[in-house]
Amino acid sequence: MSILALTYIVFSALMHALWNMQVKQSHDKTIFIWWMFIASSLLLNVVLLFMPQSFPPPDLHTLLLALAGAICFVFYHLFNGVAYRQGDLSLTYPLAQTSMIYVPLWGMLFLHEQLTAYGGIGILCVVAGAYCVQLPSFSARMLLRPLRNLRHGSVRAALAAGFIYSIGSIVDKTGVTGYSPFYFTYLLVMMMVVVMTLNLCRQRYRGRILQEWQNNRRLILYSGPVMLGSFISFRYGLSLAPVSYAVPVRQVNVLFGVLIGILFLGEPCGRVRIVAALMILIGVLFIRVGG
């Protein structure tokens, strides 16, 4: 993996950790995420006005890829929301990261990507770190706890989130390979806004949208450029690196998340979280050497 691709993806991971911190500080998280996309889409349209080239007309294939990616990522957020509402974070978070198991397989099967030995070791380190980061301890009982609760709705939702994200990543990679990463991000974000807005038209969300704006308008406005930075930089990195490596490398956001939680949110500095974050960092270094 080139230094430029790694820089894009690590920057995206930092932005991803920051907007997740903002989501944690919000009240109605589903509505807040929608507002973040609204803020990002408005900023994206402003940036579009200053682009040196005109908008390249997308063909039907590109439009379908953007729509498929939008649907995948919206469902990823919905499944994650169900998982986190119904189950303990230590139970659901590790299983939501299982996308990293599927992505290298899809990359080899559908995109004909190849893994080096160092790259494979790096991916395994990242997977292990992402799985362990929210566990209470490294005991055998805690390590197997998420897998012993497959009948629980939150566990199934977390597994579904990981699976759907892996499909969205392959769609993403295909999209930015044949089309400008910036303009593909534009199409993807706009379509995600449409899909999320249709979801919020249901009766259960009536009255909640304006309330969340009133409670967190400053946080929403801050989140726009942060989320946009995460989206665009990741897709530029994805256009320069195999998706089999890009998705695991982005899990360095866990390391940023741990640091942000400790420094700004007053979260405890647990041994498990530190070790898991270091495992991810070591995995990223292996991927850099072998990718």
C-alpha cells in the first residue's frame, strides 16, 4: 500500500472516530446521523461549485453502484442501531466488525485481489484487535460470549451489519475504480440522504427531527465537514489501494476512538482497549509493508 493511500485512509479513520464521538454525544442518534448527512450534503454541494472540472455525467452502471452502496450503508447504520439499542456494547460491537472477515474474501473472489503473507498477518491482527476492543477481559468466557448468543436479536443485527458493510465496501471499490472518487462520493451521499429521509417519513419519527436540531444544532454543524472529510478521503484511498487492505486499515479509527474517549470523554483507560488498539496498529504496519 502506497504512503498516499495510507495517508488518505488514516485521515479518514481519524475523521470517522471524531464523527462517532459526536454521535455518542447526541440524544436521538438515528435523527442525529440523518442531520449529519444533511450538513455533509449541503457542504458537498458548496464544494461542487468550486471544482475545476464540470460534473462528469455518470452512466447507468455508476448510478446503480451508488444506489446499491447507499442502500448497503443505510442498512448498516440501521442494523447497528438495533444492535446497540438491544444489546450490550461488549456483545454487539465485536460482531459488527466481522465485515473485515468478508471483505478480503470478496476482494479475491470478485475483484481478483491477492494477499501477501505480511498483508494476511496484518488483516488477522486488525480483525483480532477490532473484535477484542470492547470486551471486558481476555478470558475465554468473555472472548466467546458474543458467539454464544446467536439467538439474541442484537447479535443477529450486529452480524447483519458486518455482512452488509462488506458488500457495500466492494460496491464502493468498484464505483471509485471506474469513476472519480469525489463525484462518486457525491452520488453516494445524495442517495444516502434520500434513502434515510424516506425512512424518517414514518410516523414514529414525527416531531423528533426538529427536536434534535434544537438540542444539538451546533454539534450537527460541526459534524458536516468532519463526516465529509471521512467520506471523501476514504474513497480516494480506496481508489489507490485494494479493498482487502483499505477496510482493515481504516480500523485504526479504533485507536483514535480510544484516545478520544480517554482524553476528551473521560472514559477509563482499560488494559483490554489499549492492547486491542495496539494489535490494530501492528496490523496496519504489517499491511503497509505487505500491501
